[in-house]
Amino acid sequence: DQPERLLAAEIVREKVLQFTRDEIPFSSAVLVDRFEEPETTSSLLKLYCTILVERESQKPIVIGRGGEMIKRIGTAAREDLERFFGTRVFVDLRVAVKSEWREDERVLTDLGM
């Protein structure tokens, strides 16, 4: 389960970097809050993630006007996750500001570091 969570987080983070380009450098991380495997072959894999940014000014960049950017990130991540897991995936993304998250042992542990 842990490798799947880490891979899912990396796919979401890749999309954050892809769509925000230079605006959000490498000061972001993705925590998987919940990873619910499908109960049946017809049900969804559910992924609930928090995108961490270091500064308050970065949060609206990730969310975008009217939620447009976070929707693009979520859609692209969902498509990659569905290809990888071979099942339908529901992705719920939140954005949180956590200054100096790279110095927080709990966050680093949650990130698998």
C-alpha cells in the first residue's frame, strides 16, 4: 500500500509542476491523506491529497481562477492514475500552506523520506 501511495503522490506532484511551471518551483509536496482501494471491480479507487506549498502567495497559483488550475491538475493526475492502476479513480485535491514543511519531521515521514 505504501509504494502505491508514494507513486500516487508523485503523479499528482508531477502535474503540479507541469501546469504551474516556474511559478511553483520545488517548494511543493503532496501528502496522500486517504487512499481507498475499490471494494469491487466496478467501484472507484479514491485518492484524497493535500498539496503543500510554502507561501500563502503560492496557494492561489495552484488553485487558479475559479479553481481552474487545480481542476486541470486533478484531471491530468486522474488520467495517469487510471492508466497505472487499471481502474477508475476519484481524485480530491486540497491546497494547504505549511511554511518550512521541509524542516517538519512529521511531514517528511508522511512523504516517505
